[in-house]
Amino acid sequence: MLLDDQDAISVQQLAEWRKSDAVHVVLDVREAEELAICRLEAALHIPMQQIPARLAELPVDEPLVVICHHGMRSMQVVNFLRDAGRHNAVNLDGGIDAWARQIDTAMQRY
């Protein structure tokens, strides 16, 4: 699955990847209190502030979809990762809130 230098993907595209079992990792950079409200199954959770210290835990050879609440923090993380040479990272447009509004409408929102 090629990202073609995309900066972000839509929640619809992520839903298609998850449905088709396409190889990818979802990195949730929200805080634990936020995850207690809602989360995507099987997502890797590393709070934004811990990313620099935990860089080695992130995949380099498969798409890394970075998510937060609305997409602002995750875009900062994507920019950081790309500056660090990790060009497999993309932002989830609209974050978990867009996912809850458009894909999983039963998901709790905040």
C-alpha cells in the first residue's frame, strides 16, 4: 500500500484499510484520559510528549496512521516523524472525532 507522499488520509480510507486487513499501524498520541473515553482497537498508544523517547517502537516499513482528537497534535507528530526521516507516517484527517461522527457513530465523543 503506497501513500504517494500523502500528508493525511481520510477516516473512510482508514476504515477501508481496517476492513480489508491492509498492513498498517494506528498510532494514537492522545493522553490516557482521552483513551478512557474512546479508542480504536489494536491502536498503539504513545502520548505525544513521549514520541521522541520512544521512536524505536514505531514501524518504519509499513504505513503509520497517527491520530489524536481532531488531527492537530497528530499532524505535529507526523511532521516530527518526517523530520526524523520517517516518511511512512500520515495524519488521520479529523482524528478520532471524525471517526466517531462518520464511521463508528456508536463511539462515545468528547
